[in-house]
Amino acid sequence: MYKNEVAQSVHNQLKPLEKECYLYCKTIYVNHPD
């Protein structure tokens, strides 16, 4: 249970970061397509 709570907490913290990184990488890709 504790492990699961920690995993959930980490997941919740990473989710918005993941989204921002995705948008950031997408912006870079759009601005500088290789």
C-alpha cells in the first residue's frame, strides 16, 4: 500500500512535467524541423 501511494505520488508529480516537456519538445521540433 505504501509503495503504491509513493508510486502514485511520483506519477502525479511527473504527469504535468511530462506534458510540459512534450509541448516544449514539440515546439522545438516545429520551429526547427530536421
